[in-house]
Amino acid sequence: MSRSAEENIIFDGRIRMPYKWAAGETSSYFLTQLRDHAKLWGTRCSVCQVIFIPPRKNCPRCVTADTTWVELPSRGVLQTFAVIYFSEPLLQPSEPPYIYGIVKLDGADTGLTHFLGEVAPGELRSGMRMEAVFKNKEDRSGLITDLLYFRPEGGSAS
Ligand SMILES: [Zn+2]
């Protein structure tokens, strides 16, 4: 008689594994400017002139590495948003409910995905003006969350 299993038993499991990784030259510059100066920088492709944020070392359209740094304002337009109600504590950066949005900073050609704050979901509209809110300088640590969230320009929408 064969010893092969007639049924594979499958267990659900979770592994938490601390790790470190280098952000790389481009992301490190972006994050240090955010941490040290509360400034948002993108890259401009010298071939197609598209301005990317988050910055890209190589233009994903032209594949050229000929890009330059461009300081962008901390204001822009909300392109779209989603309210997150689903809870997955090991993977999420915040306790639901929270709002993610894509904000296209003035002068940029791509949108930056981040939290939205100081606004109720029902007050949000695609196309509304938004501004970045940063952590205080002493609390910034070189993470994208040094940018706390975008809020309606001029403060709360209500
Ligand atoms: Zn390009």
C-alpha cells in the first residue's frame, strides 16, 4: 500500500519578519528633502519633459536616465480617492476608516498617492484643491509619512 496522502492538509499561518532595505539614490534624495525641508521633489525627463512624483531615476516612458530634479509645490488637485474600511492590522499603515487619495501637485504630470485628512469623505470631490500637511521638523524621520496627509486647501473643507 502506498504512503501517499490522499488529502493535503493546509494550515493558515503568518510570519512577521523584520527587514531593512536601501531606498536607493533617487528615493533617498526625495526622502531627505522631505525630512529636512518639508519639500516635495520630482524628476523631469529631459526627453519627454514629463515630471514624475514620486521621482523616477529613469523615465518610464522614454527609458532614459537623463532626468533632473524639480522642486514641486505642496499644493495640487485631488484626482481620485477611496475610503478604506477593510481592516488588515498587519499590513495597513493606519487604523480604518481612513482615506487614500491621488493628488497631482501643481506642475507635476503624475499623481502622488497619500492619506487625506481634516476632511470627511462626503466633502471630497475630484478636482478640489489640496495642500500637504507635514509633521513637525523634530518628528520627521525620512519616511513618506513625514508628509502626514493632504487636506483641502486653506484647511478643513467644512
Ligand atoms: Zn521621458
